[in-house]
Amino acid sequence: DLVEMKNGILERAASSTKEIGNLYQSLDQKAKSSLVEMTDELGYMSQRIDSEIKEKVNNFTGQNEYKVGDITRAIIKKVASGEYNFADIVLLSKILIKLGADFSPVATILPVRLLLEL
């Protein structure tokens, strides 16, 4: 009788351990699958964003491929020719602020009227 109770307890413990192991394996598999899906989606989104940014920069600068300074040169060219809009100046300002750059060198080439508009 005592042996049967002991065996019953051991069987239930083994069964519970096996169920916990199966549950853990199932959860682990689902987590890994979800992670792979999210990683794939993030990769796709990253490529799409990169492509859109490159296209907008190339359209703005009139170049086929971006080189450092193209945006600044394009804005300076637009300002010098008077073909700029407020969005162009905001873009230049954002770039300078993001880079922690000083406005002084750029301000020397911008028309006074434009600086007053800022």
C-alpha cells in the first residue's frame, strides 16, 4: 500500500515534470518564431526607410548618390540663387543642430533678409 502510494506520487511527479518540459519547449519555440518574424519585419522596415531617405536626399540635392556636404551645398546654392523656401532653411538648421555645428560659418553666406526671417 505504501509502495503503491510512493509509485503513484513518483508517476505524477514525472508526468508533471514532462508536462512542464513540453510547455517550456512550446513557449520557447513560439518566442523564437515571433522573434524571427519581428526581426524580418524590422529589417524590411529599415531597408524601406533607408531607401526613402536616400531618394528624398537625392531629389533634394539633384545628385544620384549622396556625398557628405551635398545637402548643405544644395541649400547654399538655393539661397544664393534665391530659390529657397522656408523648409530648406529648417532642414539646414536641423542638420546643423543635430551635428552640434556652429551657425556662424553658414550665417556669413546667407542673405541678411533670410537671417531676419529665421
